[in-house]
Amino acid sequence: MIYRSRAPLRIGLAGGGTDVSPYSDEFGGAILNATISHYAHAVIEPNKDGIRLQAMDRKEEQFYNCDELLPVNGTLDLHKGVINRIQKDFGIPDKNFCLTTYVDAPAGSGLGTSSTLMVAIIGAFTEMLKLPLGEYDIAHYAYEIERKDLQLAGGKQDQYAATFGGVNFMEFYGDDKVIVNPLRIRKEYLQELENNLVLYFTSTSRESATIIKEQQKNVLQKNEKSIEAMHQLKEQARRMKEALLRGKLNEIGEILDFGFQQKRNMAHNISNNSIEKIYEAAKKSGATGGKISGAGGGGFMTFYCPLNTRYKVMETLNSFGGQVKPYQFTKSGLTTWTTQ
């Protein structure tokens, strides 16, 4: 039997960064995001010669033939982290299998690739071992493995977006409490948002951990400018929710632009000269606002382009050497299945 899973990547629309501890623990965070038709894929196939790990998009492969914990050494650590934790908590009766993964976007691109891959891998093992894990369980399990077992800096939104799917308003509190509120947005509003929201890859990736660690440090040191920016981004998420639910799409660009201005104050290197030039050029071409995806510093950017301005904005963006990426919003989150 072959066990497959896929989990969708996400676009963060508002509130980014307020899901990161210790801010979310002390003040509570709020984020609005939407999953898109780019995925992390995982496949588990039985074999006869131990554990083989393959990341086809990264061209990385490792092989182990032992019953010990797999070494976390900087190569395929997400794969190893899941296997080690599942072995500890549930047991893996037969350690002769090949785990193969592929992600539709580069690591460090700001679409939640690492956490989404973590969810997909857990999903494949849940399918194979018939683990008693629901949606909240899987998302929290992915968060614990990534943030606590592997000590990788980051927030909580990506694991929940990948598991639940759709457009969600998420709330984050202390003690790792998360509430996912699916939004019932009218079909025509969602179609207009999808049409007007342009997804652009800057052709650069970045290491988000450095930016996130500075953000965490700013909260611990009571940096008023940084904390106030996070308060404003939390309010941005509430404004975005109201605009989408009530069909006030002409306000989306302004809300995004407000968030772009605030996010700069959370930590250094969230923006840079290249990002600023792209952003200003897109606005001059007709975009009313936009944002940097994920922690910032590079990766994907999104721009809201009302009326028919998307075509001029796309032409402008492509002139910077990056690439506009087609996508659709998705309703489904993690999906798993078994085949022969």
C-alpha cells in the first residue's frame, strides 16, 4: 500500500506576526489567512531496506537502517522530527519505508512551506498508522514538533491553515490555545478577491528565523514601537475580516497598505530597498496596497489590484525579474488517502 497526503500553502492577509510567542501569550494574537492551490506533498511507500528520506524539490536524500532516533543534523530535519516524535508517542511497527516529499514553492518563500510540509508528513503517517488525531490535534502536533522538538523559530498560524484549509480568522492565546474561525464569505466576494489579489515571487528566499527571533526579543524587552506595531496588525486582522464578510472590497488595498507600514516597525530586515522599490512601483501601476508574505525579507509579495489594474501591475512586477504566480483559493485543508 502507498499512503499519500497533501496540505495547502497559505497567503497571510492580515495580522501576520501576532501568532508568535511571547506576544500571543501576553496580549493575544489575531490573523486572517487563506489557503491556495499550491501544496506540500508527502508519500510513504513500504520497502525492505530501512528508512529512506527524499525531498524531491530540494534534491536531498538520506538513508538509515537502525532502530535508534534519527539524527537531527540540518538535513531533512522536518522529516526526522516527525518520525522521531511519532515513534516516541505511538510507535512505528515496521521501519522499512520510503518517505518522499515535494513542496510547490521554495523554502523561505513566506507561504508557510516548512509548517505545511510538517502537516503533510504527519498526515501521511496518520493515514498509514490510523492515528487518532483530529484537525486541532494534527496542527498542534506539527507546532510542537517544529517549535519545541526541533527548536525552529516561528509562529502558529501555518500549521492550522494547512490542516483546516479555507479562509480563516484565527485567534492565539497563552498556553498554546488557538481558535480557528472559518469565514463564510459570499462566493462573489471571494472570486473578486482572488481576481484582484496578485501573487508575486521576488525570486529570493530568506531565513525567517533571524527576523522572528528579533521580533520575540523586542517583545521580551518591552520595545514599545515593536509591540504597538503588533497591536495595530491585530486590529488590521479584525478590519480585514469585516471588509471580507461585508463585501467592502474597495477597502482591502488600504487595509493591506496599513499593515505594510506597521510591519516594518516589528523588526529590522522585514523590508529592504528591493522590496520597497517593488512595492512603490506596484502602487504607481494601480495597486492600492500589498504585503510581504511571512516574516518578511524576501519571498512572495501580494498586491491588491482593483478594477482592471492587475494587468498593468503584473507587467510592472515582472520587469523586476521575479514572477507572478497563478493560484486559486482552496476550501480543503490536509487531505490523506491510501492507494495500491
